[in-house]
Amino acid sequence: MLRALEIRDMLIIDRLALGFQPGLNVLTGETGAGKSILLDSLGFVLGWRGRAELVRQGADQGEVTAEFDLPPGHVARLVLEDAGLPVEDTLILRRVNNRDGRKTAWVNDRRVSGEVLRALSDTLVELHGQHDDRGLLNPRGHRDMLDTYAALIPQLATAQVAWTDLGRARKALYAAEARVAEVRQEEEYLRHAVGELDAVMPEAGEEASLDAARRTMQAAEKIRTDVARAGDALGMQGAEGQMTDANRWLGVAADRADGRLDAPLAAIERAMLELDAAQRGVEDALDALTFNPAELEQTEERLFAIRGLARKHNVLADDLGPFADDLRARLALLDNSEKGLAELQRTEAAALASYDAAAVALSDARRSAAIQLDAAMAAELAPLKMERAVFVTVVTDGTAGPDGRDDVSFTVATNPGAPPGPLNKIASGGELSRFLLALKVCLSQAGQGGVTMIFDEIDRGVGGATADAVGRRLAALAEGGQVLVVTHSPQVAALGGHHWRVEKRQTENETTSTVIPLDADARIDEIARMLSGDQITEAARAAARALMPT
């Protein structure tokens, strides 16, 4: 609820502070007194688009501050939380317009963008009038209004969940189809590459071990001849035979050498032991250096095959195994694509069926609610002297989305037999105001949600009993909430719970507009002026008293 509005240096307003109350708040005054400036100023602080030049002549900047009450559960609290702003029971909006056109806004002393202001304004204020392009005359909001009227929140939630599930299923299916299409384009390459890799089956570390074995075999081929010659030199045809002969010859001579040959014989025995060790080592070496020439050829062939695959696929030799696994997985995806795609297609079809069911349920509920709304509108239009007018809620097929696949538009026909058309194109000014009021009365039965409703001369073009009917409906709308109405109708003004008069004051140098709260006696005089003009008579005062509820 709007508690206070403070305006400084805006258009022809110098300083103005207003305090509003729950119920029906009425603003009256002469034409041109500045009533529209109040709405322009309120729209400015709410972030609405309006006049470009708002700063009062001679001032450096204009400023508007609006204070709202936020009861627990008010939708504006969610907007504040999403914007990272403090959430309190009192919401203070302040916006400054500099002479150069720069605009700056604050919410509870935190600087914010115009976008945040507009998001808040959608939860705080509804403006209704003959040029109401933000509310009831905006076809983009008609479906939401019908859904609110019909209390379709559970059905909407079901449709939104189904739409989300359908989106996920389609995304998974499209992604799988794209992957399969991509793999299918390289199927020939994959099958050939996997065949080559499967033929070799390289293992991690194998390239290094093959290279070491190859080097060993190549080296053995070169040194084995020398080792064999050394073995021959150490054998019976070489050193072993000669040392054996020497040992035999010295042994024969030792008996007659008086011990002089004992030491040489002992040395030869030791030498023969070492020679034996050398021979065994040479033999072991020869055994190790012995290989099948075909083995070297096989080792080289495998080593070169592994290195060739690594170069071909631009990976390290040790990474050929994981690379082959990846190729096999991609090929398996292709080979199993029919089964996988079929499963995803079944999931997508089930999600679509669920969404279709939810959308159909929404459509049925909307069409049923449309009939009820049309009947309610007919009942409301009759007291407003529009009993021959026809209001039709049109529900048509639209683009599928989270809120179903319906388009909704409110249409009217003011002449019997004429086809219905859009509200703002068919109805005249006075008719349009009454259509809007009747529609708001019907829609408000679903709850106002703590929104302050503003009606800008919605009673224009009506009078007498019709104006009284307009006033009574505005008063009914204000019960339990807050309605601000700018009016020229004494019947409407008389039903207000709180009354302000907008006055224009002129001096030699400037013109300013001010707003004066009216007490009971001043209200009678103001309503009498609205009835009789500038000359307020006792008869006009008596008529004013008769209009005011007791």
C-alpha cells in the first residue's frame, strides 16, 4: 500500500508531501490543476516511461520519494531478495532527475537501476485509465489475468514442470542425434583405424621395451664374434691347453727340483681356477648373445608398426591404447545408436504426452473460465448502462511454452450484431473506462495481492446513476486494499474515504500546483463545486450531502 508521496521540483510542483490511507482515496480539482502531474511523478519514481522533461523550471533537479507498506508475503519482497536489496516492512523508493536528463534511483537507500524499479512497480501499483497500455489494455497480460481469475496456479505449475521435462528430453535426444551424425560422418575412418589398432594391440611401455631389445640384438650381432674368439683363446686350443701342458711338465720336473717349482705350480693352479671362471663367463655371454635373426626382424617390425601408428594419429606411443579405447567407444556409440536413440525418443515422446495433457487441461480450464468471466462481465456492465455491450474472452491456439499453448485476448462489441474487437479499438472513451472498471471488478475477486490500484479519470463521459455505479464499484474494489482515483465525477468523489483537492496557484513569476487534504466540510464544498461550478449554493451543498454515504 502507498503510504506517502513526496515531490520536489517536478514540473509545476515546488514542494509537496502527501499521506495516503487504505480504502478509496479521491483526488479532484479543476481541469489543468495538475492532477496528471501527480501521476507523472508517481510513474517517474516507479521507473515508468513518461515525459522527458520533468524538472521544474529554474531547478537543478527534481526528486520524488514514495513510501510503501510491505506486509508479510508481499510479492515485492521476492523482487528485493532477487536484487540483493534489504527486505523490510517499509519500502522507500527515491528517484532524482537532473536537468541534463540523468536519472538516479534508490531503494531503501541502495542505488538501483530503472529495471529494478519497474520490476518492483509491477508488484506495487496498477494504473488504469483510457490510455492504460501497461495493464488491462495490454493483450500480452490477458492470459495471466484469466489464469489469476480462474486460480490456475496448480495447473500452471504442472504445465511448467512438464515443459521443463520436455525440454530436457529434447535436449538429450538432439545431443545424441548430433553425436551420432558426427560419428557417422567418420565411420569409415573409425572402422579402419580401430582395425589397425586392434591388429597391433599396443600396450603402455611396450615401445620402450621393444626399442631396448632391438638395440641389444643389434649390439649382440656385432660383438658375438669377438666373444667367441676370446672363448677359443681361453680353451684347450689356447690358454687352457698351454697351461695344462705347463702344469704337467713342471709336475714331472718338480720331484728333482728340491721344491723350487712348488710356488710356480701353486700359481698355475690358481691361474687355472681363474681361467675356468673366465671361460664360464664367456660361455654365459655367448649364450646370452645367441638369438634367432628372425626375432630381431619381428621386434623391428612391431616397433616400427607402433611408431607408425603413433605418428599417424599424432599421439604418443604409450597413449595408443587409450586412443584406441576412445575410438572403439565412438564406434560403439554408432553401432548402438539405434537402440540408444530409440530409448531417448521414447523418453521424449512420454514427456511430450505429459506436456500435451497438461496443456490440454490448461486450455480446457481457460475456456471454462472464459465463459464464467464473460458472464461476470455481463452482470457488471448492466449497472454501468452497457447492458447491450458484449464482452468476449477469446482463447485461441498459440505457441507452446511453459504456460501452455493458448493465446488469450479480451474483446468487446458495443453494438448488437457487431463482431467483437480489441478493447482499445472498439470502445469509445467513456465506454472504455466502464469496460476497464467492470473487468477490474471481476478480476479483483481473485485477490489484489497488495497492489495499489490507480484509476485516472476512468469515469470520464459518464454521469448520474452510471457515475454512481462507477463510484460504488471503485469503493468495493478499495475494501481491504487501496484505490486512488482521479475524478471529475461528484458521485465518485462522494464515495471516497479520503479526499484531496488539487489546486493551481499563480503569481506574477510562476505557476505551482499543490494538493490539499479535505475535511468533512471542505469535502462538501468541493463536491458542491463539482456539481454546480464556481458558484457554490446551499442547494449544491445539500445535493453534495445527499450524495455522501451516511
